[in-house]
Amino acid sequence: MERETLSILISVITIVTLVITMVLLFLLFQGKKNKLLLEQKESEKNFEQELANAQIEVHEETLRNISWELHDNIGQLITLAKIQMQNKGLSNEVKNTLDQALQEVRTLSKGLNSEAIKHLNLIESINQEINRFNRLNYIAASLEVSGDYKDIPKNDKLILFRILQEFFSNTIKHAGASELIVTLEYTPQTIIINVSDNGCGFDSSKLKPNGIGLLNMKNRANLLKADFNLTSTPNKGTQLLITYRYS
């Protein structure tokens, strides 16, 4: 009887030991699996960030080259045309038109040149674009700023400005809008940027998430870890809301 009890006890201990061992092995396996998954996700995240950085660098290099072409080549051609016309008795009207064209080329060149933008603060950069739109009668544009201004890193400022430029470009090219409003709200922890137009809008649910324009804006916002929200309604315009947090 004692032998049977001892045998049963040993069997129970053995089974319990095996169960505990299996549970421990399972937990160890799960721990390693979770660790590998986290490392994989982190690796994918780093890869995506590096890819986004590379795409933005290529984009900036392209814009810089266009900027130089505008400033050096197109600007010089307009200046040469002005000189040639002056030698033939240039009228004030033509002279003013050429002067304005030269000024717009230089302004556009600055807006595309990342180094020129970095020398301006965010408000100045946006205001330069707003003034250009109004001057050329593209659209009735305005900029409203509230809160205490706080400077941010130059690269962050450039990225935010490029997001806004993408929105501005879409508004002017496709929205058929008559009004563009930009607001900057400075708080102790964030910059809240709100941009809206009164254009034709579109159905947000049918917007292609991989569209180049939207993807560019989202990738740039992700690099800053900024909140990005683009909404639109047919016949009611489009709105962009960005929340940037100070480092």
C-alpha cells in the first residue's frame, strides 16, 4: 500500500515537474518570440524612417537644383531681355512687367531653396508664400498667429514648411478655391497648424492612401512624430491639422 502511495506520489511529482517545465519553456519561447517581433518591428520602423529620410533628401536636392536654375538661368534671361528691350526703347509697362517677373522668379527660387528657408523662421517662410499668392491673385490667402513664438530646429521648420507647400500646391492646382487660411497657434508644448481652403473638396474615404502628395506629407509628419490629420468634404473644402511637439 505504501509502495502504491509512493508510486502515485512520484508520478504526480513527475507530471507536475513536466508541466512546470513545459510552461517555463513555453514562457521562455514566447518571451524570445516577442523580443524578436519587437526587434523586427523596430528594424522595419528604422528602415521606413531611413527610406523616408532618403526620399526627402532626394526631393530637397531636386528642389535645390530647380531653385538654382530659376535664379541663375531664368533670372539671367529675364535680366538680359530687360537690357535688350531697354536698348530698343523699353516702355514703362513692359519694364514693370519684366521687373515683376524677375522678382517673382527670385521669390519662387527662395521658396524652393532649403538653405534660404532655413534662414527664415516658420512664420516668415509661410508669410512669404502667402504674400506671393496674394500678389499674383492666385487666391485670397491669410496667416493668423497666436501665442508666444518659439523657435524650432531648422530641419523641423523645413519639413513643416514643405508639408504646407504641398497643401498650398494642391489647393491652387486642383481645389478651385478662392480662400486659403493658415493659423499657427503657439502653446508651451506644441505648435498647432491649421490650414483650410473653401475649394471643391473631395471624398476623404475615397482618397488613395498611397497618393504621392498625401504620402509625402504623411512621411514628413512621421519624421517629426507630429500628429497629421487631413479631412475634406465635397463642395466644402479641405482642412489640414498638424500638431508639432517641441523636443
